[in-house]
Amino acid sequence: MVKRMRQANPNRSLNPLEQVRRRHRASVVGTGVTEGGAPGKSRVTRRLSTEDERLLNQIMSREQDFIDSPAFYEKDAEAKIYVEHAAVPLPDTSWYHPVMDDLSSARNRTVKSAQQVILTGAQEKILFHEFNYARYRIHELQKLVWERPDRKPSPEQAQEILNWHRIADRIREQIAETNLALVLAMAKRTRMSEVDFADLVSEGNMALLRAVDKFDAGRGYKFSTYACRAILKAFSRQGMKLSKYRQRFPTDFDPKLEKSNFLETKRNTFEKDAADEVKRIVLENSAGLTDVERTVIEHRFGLESGDLEKPMTLEQVGQIIGVTKERVRQIQNKAMEKIRLQLEANFLGNKEAMEQVEAEAAAAQALITTEKIGQFVEQMAGIN
């Protein structure tokens, strides 16, 4: 993909200064109106595309950082940095493939010497001077723009900022692609069994890009020395992050415990347990149901032994106990309230509900006892 992009972009063979000049010459120049209103030749800048406007807003949203150098302030610094030196060879990235395609082969994949580009210290200094000078020019243009009352760039300034940004981005990409093999080599050497190899390479690539932004070529060190330390630190941070994650979540990922599936599974389990508890309460009559209430609940919800009978309607239950279906509904509601309180007491551990259940059961037992006493008194009166 990278190779095809290079073939489609002939400007890759030009130095950055010549690309800037070509873009300026590519701006539309035609007959227009001067500031005084007289006809003549004036420079008409192309209207920015939506993508360019979004990119420009992103650039202007924060101050551009760069690594300063005395070379930026010399006379004809632009020509000295971009023209007066030999061309730096471009890297060949045809050997590089995403490690997620084949992790086993990625660990054994090596870079052929014919494909690898190893830059000298002087070549690295050239690239980093070009990269940071482009960022320096963006920084200077930002200061000019922010001095304007509206803090918005003119069309010419906007085009120049975008041109320098593209130059900096292209050189940054070139430096990173030249050192891709460094990330793979460091990832192979790092013994971190708990970290996936693909994650390690991804973290190393991000560290490599950050190292390009922070490296100061003027100190005389090779970039590979600085980048290796940055990549190793990134690997160490990734290992520590994963270690903390393992302490909190010691088990592996289980799709059954995903948020939606977990809630659904938990709800089904809860409903099943609650249904079993209700059945036990009715069969053991731990809620203090009367014989009529128990008969209604058993027939209405099919709780008889073996669950072989089909649940009955209110009217069918009314025919069994000799009352109307409306009366059956009332008995059912009262029985369900007793069962609910007992369920809260046993299944949910509600002490107040347990006390209420015991009080209602005692009241029901007292009522039954009173009825029996009344029947006994009537029978005695009849005998007399």
C-alpha cells in the first residue's frame, strides 16, 4: 500500500522546497481586480476543500511544537536545509505486513539487507532538520495569524500552513518507515509472555512516532539509540498496564459475561430461582395460606404434584370451590400478597417482611380458631 502511494505521488522524488514552490505556482493566477479597483493580474487562491479546512482547524487549535536549531535562523536557511545536500534514500516497506495477518510468521520474519535502508548520522540530521524546519515555519505562521484581530489566517497563510504541514508529515512518515525494522527487532527480543505480540508491535510503533517528534539531532546521537530507549519504555508501560489489569480481572475474557448477555443470563437465573422458591412456599405452605387460598394457587398456576395438570382459569377454579370467578380473583390476590411477603423474607432476606408474614399467619390462625370455637358453640346449642 505504501509503495503504491509512492508511485501515485510523483512529488516524492522532489525535495520539500520544490514541492512548496510548485504548490504556490499551482494556485490559480488570472485577471482579477486589485485592491485599488483597477484591473490587472492578481493572485486568486483556490478555495480550501472541506478536508483541508478541517485539517487547518486542527493545526490552528494548538501551538505547533518543534525542536529548535540555529540553522533555522541563518541566511537562506530554506535553501540550505532542503536543497544544498545529497538526496536521502527512501525506505522500502514492501517487506512489512500487519502482524495480525500471521503472528507466527511475523515472529520469524526478517528484513533482507537489500530492502533495509540504514541512514548515516549525517542523513538523519538532514531529515530531522527538514522535519523540524517545516514545523518551525508552521509555528511562525501561527504567531502571525494570532496577531490578527480575527485570529484567522488569510487564504495565502492557510495554503502555506497546509503545505508546510504536509511536508512535515511526509518527512515524519519517511523517518518512521526507515526504522520500522527497529520496532520488530525490539519486540522479538522482549520476553513478555503475557503481552500479545501484535499489541507489543503496535505500542512500539506509537513510541517510534513520539520519538520522531521529540528527537534532537543537534546533540550528535543516532536516532536508533534514542528510539530504542523510547520503545523499551513503551513495552514496560504496556506490561505494567496489563499486570494491573490482570490483578483486577484475573480471568480471561468470556463472551457469556458481556454486558447484554450477562444481564440477560442473570435475569433468567433470578426468575428461575424465584419461581422455584414460590413453588416451595406454596407446597410447604410456609406463607400461612388457608386451604382455600392454597387450592386456588395450586390450580391457577399448575403447582400440583408433578406439574402434570394444565393451569385452570378463574371460572374453572370457582366451580371447584363453589364461588364466582371474581371471588377466586380476590382469594388469589390475597394469597399472592402472602407469598410475596414470604418470598421477600426468605429469598431477599427482608426481616420486616418476615415479621409481617408471621403476624398475618398468626392472625389467620386466630381467625380459624375463632371460627372453630363458633362452630363448636353452635353445635352445643343444638344439642341442648
